[in-house]
Amino acid sequence: MIGKAEIAAMPAGSVLVNCARGALLDYDALCDALDSGHLFGAACDVFPDEPIPPGSRLLTTPNLVMTPHLAGASKETAMKAAAIVAADVARYVRGEPVAHLANPS
């Protein structure tokens, strides 16, 4: 987890980007570092609570860019995902092993 100590170890004026997982980053520590000016800026597209609750510090902290976690949400991605699911449903109906199964048990 990236918390107060890890952010403090970053050089003053750094920019922090989190596009991995919301739980990876202590968002209160991030807001503190942005409010104090230790971090120049930050960009995030994942959050501990989604949607971000009204009144969250994230909505008023300066130099913070927030976007929805939609990096792969193109029309082509949706079509490919639909084709993969349809092929696995067909395998299941035919009694064949399903190709993309996270938990086979």
C-alpha cells in the first residue's frame, strides 16, 4: 500500500498516478500531500469507494485529476468480450470444457 511514508519519500513536486487498484493508495495521505504542496499533482481512475461519495476530500483537493476506470472500454473491446462469452456459453451447452473459467470448482 502506498501511504503517508511512501508519499513523503517521493521527491517534492512529484506527480502520483494510480490506475491499478483503489485499495493500493491511502487517499487521505494523497489529499494531505496535495494540500500541503508536497505533491505537485495526482491522477487517479480507481478509488476505494465507487462512486466517490458526496463530501469526499477527493472532490475538493487541488491538482487532482480523476477519471472513470474505462481504459479498455472501446467498442472493439466490448465486441471481443461478447464473442469470448458467447463461445464459452456454446462450449458449456455442448458439454465441452469452458475456456475462460476463473473458478472451475
